[in-house]
Amino acid sequence: MSVDRSTVVRVAHLARIRVAEEEVDKLQGELNSILGFVEQLAELDVTDVEPLTSVVPISMKKRADVVNDGGIPKKVTANAPLSEDDFFVVPKVVE
Amino acid sequence: MTDLTALTIAEARDALAKKDFTALELTDAYLGAMEKARALNAYVLETPEKARAMAAASDARRAEGRVGPLEGIPLGVKDLYCTEGVRTTACSKILDDFVPPYESTVTSNLWADGAVMLGKLNNDEFAMGSSNETSCFGPVVNPWRRKAADGSIDPTPLVPGGSSGGSSAAVAAHIALGATGTDTGGSIRQPAAFTGTVGIKPTYGRCSRWGIVAFASSLDQAGPFARTVRDAAILLKSFASVDPKDTTSVDLPVPDYEAAVGTSIKGKVIGIPREYRVDGMPAEIETLWSQGIDWLRAAGAEIREISLPHTKYALPAYYIVAPAEASSNLARYDGIRYGLRVTGDDITDTYELTRAAGFGSEVRRRIMIGTYVLSAGYYDAYYVRAQKVRTLIKRDFDLAFQAGVDAVLTPATPSSAFGIGEKSGGDPVEMYLNDIFTVTVNMAGLPGMVVPGGLDAKGLPLGLQLIGRPFEEETLFQVGEVIEQAAGRFTPAKWW
């Protein structure tokens, strides 16, 4: 399988990465090179093979449903590009 | 006084115990060496004040008789590990000047055991790369240089491997006594091979991933770099822990790895996989591999040829699984809560502009591949198929271990270190092929260690890789020590 120009643009939008018009051709070539490389997996018969979901045979640990952290809004917002009164400030989302 | 930076961790530990010198003197020796080695670009942030304070605190503890397993040992930390109050960037512009308000579990363990932090080490952006050339702080220079045919030294700067290139270069250049690394497809073992250092990727689940910037969560694992097998064993004991904050951290007691170093390997079965003989592999690597086999046989191991038939599919499957997980993990970098923000007309515009400005080209490529293989209509053809292939890769190893194999010996890399810029041009796949021998280990979640085996005709180090059964890192230290004793240790000639 290979990707065309419009797929590159669509995937970039899905990934929320702005791609300039003049970059599309180069990206298309690079993505197709990688997709061409992974194509060899099609040679394998994987009927009746279960997909691997965990490399170690353990069941997911669950922690007790209790509050064990919190009350640190200053720490949480300390690295925000823009914050006010312990809130993150974002561009207007709702009209 | 002799050069304190020449000592191993084990030697420094014993000398500190005998009060031959203080932790502060040892740390100062390293801080001095770091200052002179800035041409290597191994550190992206030196923390001399913190280092001296930690060393002084270590001396104070020792005076009170409180001595941890790493008491006074100065270490470098890969910039993928969050360090409280110390800038952490993953060597990406998108994290900007992020200062974590928390400490990763692994580094917490190291400081609790008495270690001293020298600074943060360079790496490929978000650990995506095999040469440390994708870092937003620029490439790291390998302390090793090639010898020309006439025996003269070629000053062409070489890569230290990646993604943990700052870690490997710092340990090789004696500007850190040990270092932390992370390994998703070979990011500890390949740089160890390129710099003549020892690196181990433990079993998935052995070390906590909490507080380490995530790349591909089902493959990422923390591990140490050191100059000797014994030092790596000492470090791993402190790295490893059971951590309730990482749901994949496994509830198994941490063994005393150092106790395994130097014990007999008589009767151990070492598997030699025929699929690791690849086309175009330099004869020197083949020779080194045979040499390694002879060393282990001479030490009493039983050598057995084995087959791991799905080896060639590990790398293509990896380049589906790893980007898929990365595209999901890196969705968090949106310019809202931390890091860089480029303000656009609306929220989507802000996301897109921020991520375009913040991610480098390799990271962008991998996010896009990951997004594509997870998108509607392609998920089964790519992602599910790759995860099925992963089952087959793991089964190959399971069968070998069930048949009695204790460890597998392979070459670490298909070549020695290459020049900066030599492989970072056109086709991304050319760079990916560096990890052809290491990536299977991550896909199967196994422990893998690289030990220097010798130098090639250009005078550059080559490594041998040992792959073990899950949670049997002790076997790797045992067998690795035999290789180190036979091969010797390798130190680059100082030019910086």
C-alpha cells in the first residue's frame, strides 16, 4: 500500500501537525519508503495467531480507588505557557 | 593523586569506603573533566551546583555511617528522565524549558542509594533515532575516532549511536562514572556497541517507566550504561524496583546482580541463531562473533546452533508498533499545559502550529506513520498484523528457552560507528537498519546486554549482544563477565 498526496494531508491533519504545501511531496516519499519496508509482513501467514498484548504474563495491577495525590494546582500549572488563577488559558473554543 | 575519573564504580566504591578521597573530590574530578569535554556535546545541561551539594550530603551521610549501595557515585541522566526542579526536554523543542515538579522512579532510586547527579545527557529527540542526530541540541560526537589505512587518526566526527548517545559518549569519555539510558528498539545496546561501553536493557517490567518521557510504552525500558559488566550489575540493582505507579512494573524481588559476576558458566547452553548472519555484514563482525563463541566454549559453556525464524520480520513489525504507540503518547504535546505554544486563530490552529514548530522531522514522520497505521480501515492490516507477528517473534525465543537455551549470543550491530551526516540523508529506512539485531529483544520483552568484544580494522569498538530469559539478567552478567575477561576493556584515546 502507498499513500497519495491527499492522504498525506489528511494524516497530517489527523495528527494535528501543520504541513506546508511544499513539504508534502518529500513526506509522501518518506512515508512510502517506510510503508514499502513494512510491506514484507504480508508474506507471513498469521491466521490463528493471537496478537501480542503483553510481553510479560501479568494481569494489570489496580490501585485502590482512593485520593492519594492532589491539592497541588500551582505545581500542575507551573509549566503552562499561559495560566491565570491556577487555570490553563486557551484560545476561545466556544463561540 | 591518580586520575579519579579512571576508576570503575566498584573501585570508587571501595576507595570511598577506605576514605582515600571524598565524594566531593570524586564529583569535582568529573565536573572538571566535563568542562574540558564540551566538544562532545554529551551533556545538554550540567548541574555542577546540585552535584556538589549532593556529593557533600553523601560525605555527611558517610560520616554518620549511613552508606547506600551507590554512595557518592557521580552519574549522568538521559534527558528523557524527569528530574525534579531540573529542566527536562527529551531533546525536543516542544518541551521548551519544561521543569518537572516530580522525579522519575528510577532516578529517585539512584539518589536514595546515594548517587550524585552530574547533569542531563543528550539523546535523539523523544529517543527516536539511532545516531543522536535528531536531538534539538545537535549531535553528540563519539569520543572514538577512526584510524586511516596509514595508521593516522581521521578527525571525522563519528556518531555515538542512539538514542542514548549522550549517555554512551559520557561513559566512554570518562565524564560520567555511569549513566541512565532507555531502550525501545536498541537505544541502550547500539550506542554501547558504538562506544565500547557496557549497556543492558532489562526485561520489560523490571524497571519502572514512571517519570520517563514515553515513546512506545509496550517496548520502552530503562537501563544503565557502565564501563564494566560489574558496574552495570551494581547500577541495575538500584535501577530496578517494584513500583505501584507503573502498572507494568512486575512484582518480583530484585536479585543481587553483582553476586552473579565472576561465577562459572560451565554447562550453560548458549544459543547461536543462524538468522543473525545477514547479507552485507562486514567480515570483522562475523569474526568477532566466532571469537565470542570460542571464549564461551573455552569457559565451559555448551554452544548450540538455534533457529529464530521470524527474526527478519522484527524490524518491519517494530516500525508499525513503535510509531503507533508514539503517535498516541505524543498526542499530549498540544501547547496547552506545558512546553511550547504557537498561538493560532483557534484551538485546532494552535495545536497544528505548535506541533509543526515543536517536533523535528523524524518525530513528525513517526507520528504520521503511527497515525496512518491506526486510522480507520488500516488498523487490522497494519497494527493487528504487526502484533500477531510479535507473538511469532516471542514464540521463537520461548521455544529456544524451553529447549534448554540459557542465553543467546549475537552481534550487537551490523557495523561500527559511522560518521555524522553519513546516514541521515534521503531514506529513513537506511538508519532504521542499525537496530536489526537489537529490536527483536524489545518486541519479545526480553533482557539484552551488550559487552565490548574488540576493535575493528579502523580501531573502532564492536559489541557482542547477549539475550536472556525473562527476568534472568543474572545469567547475562555471568556470561558477560566471561566476555569482558577475555576481550579486555576499551578506552578511546583522548583528543578533546
